[in-house]
Amino acid sequence: MKNVILSAILLLTLSNSSFSQSPRQYYHIANGWTDINISGKIAGKFTWQLENQHRREDMQGDYNSQTTTGDPYNNLNQHVFRPWLHYQFNPNIRFSLMPLGWIGSNRFKEGEPYAFFSEIRVSPQVMLTQNFGRVRIDNRLRYEFRWFGQNQDVNNKSFLYGGDFSTTTFKERFRYQLKVTVPINHAKMDDNTLYAQTYNELFVNTGEQVANTNLLDQNRVLIGLGYKFNKYLAVEAGYMQQTIFKFNNATKSNVDINNIIQLNLAVSNFEQLFKK
């Protein structure tokens, strides 16, 4: 496990350093992400999880700080529904599957959303966990099979967005996340525990017909605090920097830097909430 962690740190360090070797055009955009995460037990070693994430951003101007609103919640960026099935093989290894996730996103032009499109996603995942004293380290490996639908009118959507999948574009992507969690006021994650967390996640486009310039999709770095009230409820707040290597302008040099306020609510052991 130590070798895996050291190798992962080296990979992320080399990848991040390589991003900055060539001239880039960086565009900083304020974002606000909120996440509701509900989980519960099925039977034995099987559990379920449902994630509903709402991502918004400030894109009033075309990457122009003079015309932005200063409101990170100004425009819809993405709405994400991700259901998961988990199998806890042992205390250190968990296998997971997202059988059918849905992501709805706005497309932007000259700072304003001009179209909306939906994505269907299937993802297998493995989580490797190790504890060193009070420090918990998670290595998360996720592979994504992605089907993108057609553009729709940006105003033609309801809460249940749906999507136009009359024709689709298929893509694949690998994600690796290294996460560290440390309880602060208790030695373990007991009730009423304040904790710190940080992670780095690297996204790599895979599959056929991926151009060399598009192999590296994005990178996310987060640092934040959480508070576990009890076995049912926890809240988290943090700052994330999401670097998206678009490289889709004339000089193949544009990079989005999303500066994100992230707020999470986690409800665990959901089935026990209704037992006397």
C-alpha cells in the first residue's frame, strides 16, 4: 500500500509539473458547488449511495473580469445524479458500480449559456483505504463510460431535464483520486468530530481517437473541513481548484481555472432513520 501511495504522489506531481511547461491562456471562473449525498445498507457487505450535485458558475462575461457578476452561483454549470452500489470486500478494499448516472450541462459562448446537453454515464470503481494512526488515506480509481446527447435549447428544461439521445457521442475517461482525511478534536471519526481533508484527482481521457493534446482532461485539488455530528449526519465545506485543459481555441492553449466553493451534506445509515 505504501508503494501505491508513493507512486500515486509521484504521478500527480509529474503530471501537474508538466501542465505548466508550455505557455497557456488561463481563464479564472468563480464556481459554487453543492452536494447532497445519501447512503444506506442493503444486506451483508452491500450498501447503496445516491449523490445529487448542483454546480453553478459566474460566466456573465467572456472570460472578462470587468463584466462578471461576482456571483459564483449565477449560471447553471452542471446537474449531476450518481447512484452507486458498493461491496465492501474487506476493511481496506471496496468495489463499486454506478449502473446509470445522469449529468446535464450548459454550453457557454461569449460568457452566456447557449445550449444544454445531457450525458449518460456508467462507472466501475475501486477504493483502496489505509489508516496510519488517525490519518486515513483513500486511493480511488474510477473508469467512466460516457454517452453524450444532442444540444437542446438552453431554456427548454425542467427539474427532470431528460435529454436528447437520438444520436450520441461515446467517450471514456480514467480518474484517480488520492485523498487524506484527519480528525482534529478526536483520535477517530466519532460523534461530534471536526476533521480536515484534502485530495488531488487527475482525469485522463482514454479510448480510441483521443488526440495527444486531449489526453489530460482535468485536475482537481481540494482542501476543506468537515464536521461529523453522528452516524447519520455530516457537513463539509472547502475550496477546490479545478483545472480543465480545453485546448480547443486556435492556438490550443486555453485552460479554465475554476475556483470553487464546495458545500456538502452527507446523510448515512438512511434506513435506520425511520426505525424506532
